Amino acid sequence: MSVKHQHLITDVVIDSPADDAGIRPGDTLLEINGNIIEDVLDFHFYEADENVSLLIRCSDGTEKEFNIEKDEDEELGLEFAESLMDSYHSCRNKCIFCFIDQNPEGMRDTIYFKDDDSRLSFLQGNYVTLTNLSDKDVERICYYHLSPINISVHTTNPELRCKMLHNRFAGDSLRHLRKFKEHDITMNGQIVLCKGYNDGEELEKTIHDLTEFIPCMQSLSVVPVGLTKYRKGLAELELFNKEDSIKTLDIIHKWQAICLKHFGIRFVYASDEWYIKAERDFPTEEEYEGYMQIENGVGMLRSLINEVAEELSVRSGDDRKRNCSIATGKLAYPFIVKLCNDVKTLYPNIDVKIYQIENDFFGKDITVAGLITGGDLIKQLTGKELGEHLILTSSMLRSGEDVFLDDVCVADVERKLSVKVRISAATGYEFVESLIN
């Protein structure tokens, strides 16, 4: 058996089926139900059975078979040295809009790793271009019926897709969409819009072409390209202005009406930046149809606005005194100011200072709060009145860590600014609680 398909068990969940059977950390998984486990997809598929037979090499070198009875879909409780039980698949493209290529030098190596791994799409919601998928990979996805898969489409024009992804196979890889549709695999699509490339008529064509995959493709988001100040040697790209944003929204709203009429869903959605740049109101909550791409910045501010309003509607308020501060990006700043004022209608003695942070690290054209770094916070808030605690959104931190994108830790910010930092999730309850408690 290949060493690649032997998986070291690093932890066993207490009182789990594997723990009850006597499997221990340091043991090695060899097979499940006679099947070699290639990666985490195989593992989750085979562990779902009610009766599971595991071939284990124990830490003393002996091999033993463990027969486990459990509830269907109950997890075995095993954790492995590598989360994918395999190496990550790196990206084969050199997209003209790739944000990782726009990072400054001198950051840690993991910042520069570009993944394009379909397994991370199912496990973490990552978007993949499909250019990394072999026919065998596609067959596995269909056989296991893995859903949803999030796909970076960008354009359905084969030649343009090859040009934008700088990969001669990028146009052909879209054929996998039909295979997924045939096997009823749920999909979500994404378009990173680049001025002069896939906007205008090309955007219309892409939306039209992708309606073929409704309802399997349940949503399509359109987000503007993000441009940092580190674009030396990269393709010349322009930012979208107000007029461009209005035209883009007009196209999206046109196709929402078409899709609603023919398919019963709006299907295509604009990220929040388009409405802010166009100086238009956000759609209603109903028009976001469940916020299917909220993590992609689609409806995030509408959701927060509505949740804060709902939260305040069930509170009576009081005269408590608090003194705190909030730091956010240019894009969200006016909305955060309004929401704080809404909170103060019930809690008039809350004193909150709101600071707009300019992104010196990536460049002034990056305006979202999620890309603010610890270094910029320290530099721009030093000497400012911060109160009892400084409130920051959780989107500024790397997932599951207390580290900003520039490797500065939350503790570093607290020490440099002599203030307690409170990390708040982007929900109405968290927003109100962070201000008043």
C-alpha cells in the first residue's frame, strides 16, 4: 500500500465510536470497508455507513480490524495529521485579477500559496476554477454526489476565459458544468468583474449562458476586481467608477427580472460595493433570497442593517454609560455611523468613537474592512481616544486565528494601543452587544 494512502491519526474524539472501539492517537488508518482512503472525500463517504470496518495499524506496528456499529452519518471521531488527508492542490492559473499576486513581498509563505482545490469548496466554501479537475475528479464528485461546489466562472466566453485565467485549458474546463447538472450537483457561481474584459455585453452573455444550469446552479454573484498598490508586472486593470457601477447594476437587475419570471428565482446578485459606488439603496432582504452568497459580500450590509433594527425593536433601552470605539473600512464607515446612532436612540449615554481606517498596507483603493491590517490599526489609532474597548469585525482576522493579514496579532494591537480589543461577528446581536456591554 502506498504510504500516501496511510493516514496518521492525531486525535480521537472522547466517547466517539472510534474511541469506544479502542482506536487511539498514533494509530494509522489503512482502509475502511476494504477500500483504500485516498483523501477526506473518501473518508467521509465510507464513514457514513452504519457498519464500518476499519483496518488500523496500531502504534506498536500490529495491524488490527475494528468493526464499529453506529448511527448512519454519525462521524467516527477521528482527526488526522492533514485536514484533507492529502496535499493541497495548488492553482494552475495566473489570473489577471488574482489578489494573491498583488501581495507585497516579505510576508509568510502561506500567504502566497494559491489553492484551487475542489475539496476545499465542499469543506470550506472556497471557489474553484475547475481547471484543476481531472475527469476522475469530476466522476468522484458525481459518484459521491458532493454539494454544493462553488465555481469561479468569470466568463463563459472560452477564449476570454483562457486570456483572463492565463490558462489555455480554462475555456474547456467549463464543460464540467454540464456533467454536474446531469448528476444534480448543486452549484454556486462567481464572476470577478474586470473593466474592459468581462463586463458589459460579455457580462450579459455569461449570465445568459449560466441560466442553462438553473436550478442546479442556485446563485451567481458579481463582484468588482480588487486592486492593490502592488501590481508591478501585472495586467493593466482599472477601477469601476459610479457610471460603470450603475451600468453593471442595470444589467444585473435586468437579468434578475428575467430569471424571476422564467425560473422563480433572481439567480444573479451584485455585491455590496456596486450599490455603494452607484450611490443606490441596497435591495430588500427578500430580494437577496436567503443571502446565499453573503460570505462573498452579497447582502452583508443589508443583513446587518436589518438585524440591528430587529434587535433594537425587542429592547427597551436604558441609561447605562459605556465608552468604546470602532474601527472599520471606508466602504462600511457611513453605515456603521448610522447603526451606532440607531443604537444610541435606545442607549443615549453610549459614547462610541468611529474611526475610518485607510488601507496603507494594500493601498487606498482597498476599502473593505476585512482587508484592514493590524499594522494600519496601530499606526492610525495611536493617540486616538479609544475608550474601554476597541471593536473590530471578525472578518479582519484569518479564519480561526487571532492574526491579521500582516501577521500582527490581536494581542499586539492591544499592547500597542493600550486598549482591550473586542472581536465582533457581523450580526445585529453582536453589534449591539459590543456597544452596550
